[in-house]
Amino acid sequence: MSATREQVEGAGARRVGPGAWDAVEEYLVARAPAKPSPHTVAAYRRDLRGVLECAAGVLGCGVADLVVADLSAGVLRRAFAEFAGQRAASSVLRAWSTWNGFFSFLVSEAVVEGNPMPAVRRPRVGPREPKPLLGEDTPERLLEALAAGCRKARDPWPERDLAVLALALLTGLRSAEMLGLRVESVGGRPGERRVRVVGKGGTVRSVPIEAPLEALVEAYLVSREARFGVAVRPGDALLVDNGGRPLRRGGLQYLVRQCYRHAGVGDRVAKGTLVHALRHTFATRLAEDGASVSEIMRLLGHASISSSQSYIDVTARAQREAARSNRTYGVLRRLAGSGEG
């Protein structure tokens, strides 16, 4: 049973001050100059709202009744304990980081005197193991299936589908990064083009692409102009839906899922990955082909070298497993066994 505000904070201790949800909205507005993606802003809002709802439950009131002064370390510890009940540790860690940023903002604005988040236990999450497409030939099979014929759709657009999948496989962009691309993001001289990517936290990186991918993107843009009868402008979104509107996250996920189904590789995709499986495949192949950790880090836009190192580590394990499965080892094992005793 939830404790009341008086039980948690002391009898008669009705707190006053700025509303908690109003402060959240102020924080999100303050983040705007960093130009976070709409997906990132939505994630911030979900994490802040989710913990606020748990805090309201702890205090026995509604979210609209919460004030910033209610959010003490004790209340937040209990709120996070409830919030973590049915969520993965990585999701709780993301929420903790969001709340830490929120309180850092409140301290800088002199709304509160200190940040209570260090007193709230932060989950420990090891590096996530990459989940590339399973099967050595899966990327080739996927692209060949899309190039060979239209996937079943009410309004097929094979040039767009092929360009989207190839772009993801050959640049390793995150979903939000792909959706944020403009036509002018692909620049440079023919044969030396690069994709300018705005990543997490507004960081910018440049990913080189080769002539075959350049040709696919160009064919897609030509088909787009023919499809809608409108010239493509440099500032337009690079990826659009079947109505010519900028492609959104749900639309991108649906498109990729349908492409997997068309190619018959749906069983080779780890659950919950979709677009991220293409990113992981890009990185894993870089590691397999000898790219260094620093090269992988730069191309993927990782902030931490440990994230990039995980691809090297997983590749090393995969190579060890492949070597172990060599049938000749079976002969040696039998010979070793026959010599025992």
C-alpha cells in the first residue's frame, strides 16, 4: 500500500514550489538548442513521466499535484524501485541518466539546492552484446531479394526499399540518424561521397560511401521525382514514405520488417532489433575484416570505446567457435581418446 505524502515527508509537511511536470517541460525546452531528435525527446518525456507517476504513487497523489520539492532522495529511491519492477536494467539506467540531467538543470536554474540522484542506486549494465543478422550470407540475400523483385505491397517502391536497406547495411546508422538525413547530407565528388550524420547529442560525423551505394541512392531520388512529379531539393528529407512525407520511426521499422519477410530472412533477425540488426551487421563485418576499435568507434559514432570493443570481442568469440567446429578437430579428439588408458 502506498504511503501518503505526510508519512513519507513528515506529518503536515505539505510541500510548495514549482510544479514537477512544469519543470519537466521547462527542461525539455532548455534541451532544444542541442537539437535532440524527436525520438530522443520522446524518450526523455517517457522516462521523466514514468518515474513521476511512480513518485505520485509513493506519495498517494496525482502527477499534477507533485511539486519539485516532493522529489527527495527517499521518494525517488522508492519511485525508481517501482519503476524498475517490470523494466530491463538498460531502460532503468537510461531513465536514471535522464533524471540526473533533469536535476542538474534544476540546480543550474537555482530551483533546487542539490541533485538527489547520487543517492538513488544506478543499475549496473554491462556492454550490450551485438545482435547482427544471423547467417554469413544474410545481407547479400536480403539485398538480392529486394533487387530481384517488388515485395508484396499495395504501392510498391523497390528503388526506395533497396536504397534504405543498403544505406543501413553500409553506413551503420541508427534509426534516428537515418530519419534525420537530408538530401544534402550525401555530398562530395562522385566516387568519394560521404554521408554527414548528426548523431546523439548533436555530434556530427562523416561516413564514406562507395560508388555502388551512390548509384542506388541516385536511382532512388530519380524514381522519387518521377513518382511525385516534384524536384527533390537539398533540404528535403532523404527518406520519405509512399506519400512523399518524411519517413518516421514506425514507418521505417515497418518497411524493414516487410523487407526481411520478403527476403525470407525474418528468422535470422534477433527479437526487437529490426533496424539495429543492420547497424550491428555493419559493425560486426568491420571487426571481422580487421577494422580497429578506434575506426569502428568513429564510424558508428560511439561515445565510449567499450561499446566499439564489444564488436571486436564478439567477433573473436565467433572465430574461436568457427575454428572449434572444424571437422578435423573431431579426428584429433577421437585419436586422443583412443590413446587414453
